[in-house]
Amino acid sequence: MPIEPGLYELGIDDYHRDPCPEPSLNNSLIPWLLQCPAKARIRHPKLNPGWQGGDENRKMDLGSVAHKLLLGRGRDVHVVDADNYRTNAAKEQRDTARAKGLIPVLSADLATAEAMHTACVKQLTELFWIDAFVDGKSEVALLWKDVAGCWGRNLIDHLDDRLSWDIWDYKTTERSVRPEDAAMGAFIVDQGYDTAFAMQERGLVTLFPSVAGRLKFRLLFQETEEPYLISIVEPDAATMAIARRKVDYALHLWAECLRTDSFPGYTPRVVTTEHSGFLADRWIKREIEESESEPPSEPEPVRRGPGRPQGSKNVPKKRLMWEMRQRRAEERQREREKLDLPPGQNPLEGG
């Protein structure tokens, strides 16, 4: 039975295998698509016969367990009774659990995830946000046929649609999540959280036009180190405006690639690189510093020859640099004489 556009509670593996009738675009593909369509194609389950899913590691497993504890949905957990994965027995348990669709987690990491959950609930209660995760729907698959001509797909961590439409995304991280940090806005964009919200907005408004302008997007960050602090942030209007433009571009590009069955790689021509200005400045600064640390020496006089008559303004760079250093040395000497400073002392320094 063909799937229709809508909101679904799907298994996480079913979602990642793409249940849409045509290859759909999801947020995790957008960064690759914007690099070049060929990279997005190789990572799509319906376009790459050898697709095996995304990379999984111990940090991601910890985040998955924390998600399940807070949201109440997700794959079941298999506890590996070991301190690490250095032994063959622990590795075999981990790989077997993954093959069965379970989340393998070391016993110590499970204790960490449980401590994180306790701390998260406590802090949400203190901030009067705990009700947001009591009601509503968690891990909701959003599937829609976009106006660009292709299908879109996104997984919403938690949708609270009781009075207002609040969309929550829960992220665990090793970095500081202090919300006032100036780098927080850049971090949201670098991780693609901005386009995730823009995709969710586009899909929900496509399915339910009446919610346009009523959606609220919030990121719940939690650190994976004690005391497992949380912060709640919202993307600003400028972030969302640019994210919507990126998503619109990506969906139209994806639709065109599917229509033409063409997923090009990088630009098929020779490209001339540009030298960064700060690199040039850094090298010139080094030249000046090294030249000032050595006593200037008289360069060879300008030789007269073909194309360089005596008196020409086309003076060699080496001569010009020497003359500039000479003038700077003379200016510094005059300053010292005015201030009656001993030789070698900087006029800006005290006596």
C-alpha cells in the first residue's frame, strides 16, 4: 500500500530506509547535496544499492539511549557488561546487537544516560518545561510531497500540538551549551539544526496550512559530563530566514536531479584558487619583522640595461624595501634624539 503524506510513528530503521514512494530528501542529506549531488546520491538508501546506514559509535549510542529515556520511543537497548570495547567478546556483543536493530551500550554508559535523564527532568521541572514532554508525540516521521516536485522527509523528536505547535529537538553533546556563548548561533548552523527546523516547518505547513506562523522551534541541549546541564535555545529570525532559503534551494536541486537522473560531482573545469588576504599579510609581516631584526645593508646599485634606463621608476623591490627600512630607522633615530633616549630604547616605553 503506497504511503501518503502525513505524520507517522515509524520504527527508526524504517524511517532511515525511506518509506516514501520516491527517493526523498531529508535534513542529513542537505549538507552533502550542497557540496555536490553525487555525494548525496551515494548516501541515499534508495539510490545506492550498497547503502548500509549511517556510522554509529559509542557517543552516538549514549545519545540514543538518552533520547529513549526522555522521549519514550526508539530502539530497544542491549547492555554490554564491559568497561570498554577493547575485548573481542565486547565487540561481538556490540556488533550482534546492532545487527538485531538494538542499541548496544556499555554498562557504565547506561549509568551515565540514566544520570543524565534524572538531571534533565529535574532541570526541566525547575524551568517549568517538563509538561512539554509529558504530552504530545515523540519521534514522529514527517513525510510530504513538496511543491518543488519531490518528497521531503524529517524526524521530529517531540511535537507538542496541544495549544500551540511546539517542536523540540533534543541534542546531547560534549561541548559547553551555555546559551549566552557567542558561538552558539554558529554551532546551530554548523550542525545543520537550522535546516532541520526549516524542513520541519516546510513539511508541517504543507500538510497543515493553518499552522503557518504558529510554529515554535526549540533546541534542548544537554551536556554529557557532570552535572549534565541543559539549556533551551530558539533560532533567531535571521537564522530561520537563511535556513528557509537553503532548504528551498536544496529541495529544488534534489527534484531536478531526480527528474534528469543526473547527480553531478564537482565543477567539471579547471578552477583557479584565490590567495587569502590574511595569508599574504602574515607573510609580509614576517618579512618586515625579520628585516628589522637585522642591520640594513646597502643593496647593489641599479644597473642600466635593456628595458631599465637610468632614472627609471621601475626600481627593484629589494631596493624599495631597503629604502623604506632606512627611512623608518632614520625616523626612529630622530624620535630618540627629540626625547633624549639612549640608543635601542623604544620611544613608547617608559624610562
